[in-house]
Amino acid sequence: MSEPILKDGIPYHIDKSETMKPFWEGLNENKFMTTTCEKCSTIHFP
């Protein structure tokens, strides 16, 4: 499990092809940008 890195304040993971891929699921009810990371199953708050 790798820790996400921040790019422009947005957490990213680097996949096997070494490209940057965001994992946002969008805005939640409270309008905070949150996501459950598919690679480490944690919720990140930018």
C-alpha cells in the first residue's frame, strides 16, 4: 500500500504505468471534496 502524493493539493497514487491518476468520487453532501481511495481504502481530505 503506497501513500498518496499531493499534486496541486489533490492526492494521487502512481499506478504501474507511472502515470498520475486522480481518484475523486466527487463532492459529498457537505460539498467537501472527499474520496475513498481505491488503492488504500482510506478517505482523503485535500
